[in-house]
Amino acid sequence: MRRQAFRCHDGSVQAIRVGVVDDHPAIAAALAAATAADAQEPRIELVGTARTPAAGIELVRRTGDDAADVVLCDVQLASGIDGLAVVDAARGHCRVIVLTSFDRASLMRAAFDRGAAGFLDKGVEITDILHAVRTVAAGGSAFSAAALDAARFSPRQPSDREIGVMRELAGGATSDEIGMRLGISARTVESHLRRLFDRYGVVSRTELAVLALREGWITPEAAP
């Protein structure tokens, strides 16, 4: 279970235990160096790092002395936007701040909807990250007003199945071909497409593919 307080019985302040999920080790190294030189209270202590979604899930679910209070998580890991699975897994265990270079509005909404406690661009100063960690550890939010507005009004993140359909669609596949590749019927593909058209207000497969590329739900390599 998540720790609820950071003050000991003798009045001293416990360290805030922080984990990092990022496939670039420079982030964890920069955080470790900054926390070592940081004299503010409560003290921040780096307790673990992970470079894959699976390792990230294990990190956020740790218990005991190695458990993190706050985890900084990049959602854009090597295999795609799968850091969101780490945000999902953290519920009831620790609080998560999304730290990413992808500031798309739909990604902010996805992070917010899944229970993230903050959303920061990787370009911010390390002091801003430490401030966000302390704010979130104390029960606050590290979403800016702009990020909250973006989360409120941006397109909802598609499901994994819907992203798969859009990826094949952007590659020029027909409904029959999409169905064969995803192991579903062409009728199910058409149902997915109708729901996506209605949800995002598009009227053609091309518009849907362009939206998916713009929002980062699929990568340009998927397009023909």
C-alpha cells in the first residue's frame, strides 16, 4: 500500500522514495546527481530504475523499504506508448508523474484518465522535477493548468485494438486484410471504424489515419 505520510514520530521528515522508468539512463543519472546535491526537505532518494514496461510495472508494485512513493515514468518507451501500462499498474501502490518529450494533448488526457498525478516535459529544469516530486508526494498535482485543459478537451486515447486497426489502415490495408492480420472479422473491423469515425468526427479512412499519425497513436512507418 502507498505510504500516507512523510513525517516520523520524532518530528523528522522521511525521505521521499523515487523510482524512474525510462529507457534512457541519463534521466536517472541526472536525478541521482540532483538529489545528492539537493538540501531541501523532505529529502528525495532514488530507490530504483527500470527501462522496460515490464520492469516498470515491477518497480511501481514494490513493497517494503524499496517501494517508491513517486515514480517518474516516460510513456514513450522503445516499443511504443506502453509506459501507460505502468501508470495503470501503479494504482494503489505509488503516484506517477509522466515525464516525456511527447507533449501531445491526447497523451496528457490518457495519463490523466489513467490516474497519473502529473505531466512534465523532459525539457524542464531538474529543480522543477524535484518540486513536482515533493508536490505529488504531499498529495498534490503536477499537472499545469494548460495540461489539465488539454486533458479535458483532447481526443480520448484509442484502445490497443483500435490502434492496431488504425496502424493497418494507415498502411493501406483493406478491411478484409486488417481482419486477417488481427485475427478478427472484416465486420468487426468495420464496427471499429464506425466507432472511431463517430468518436473523432472524421469522415474517411484517410482522415482517421492522419489523425492517428498527428496524435502519435501510430508511427509514420505505418503509412505507405
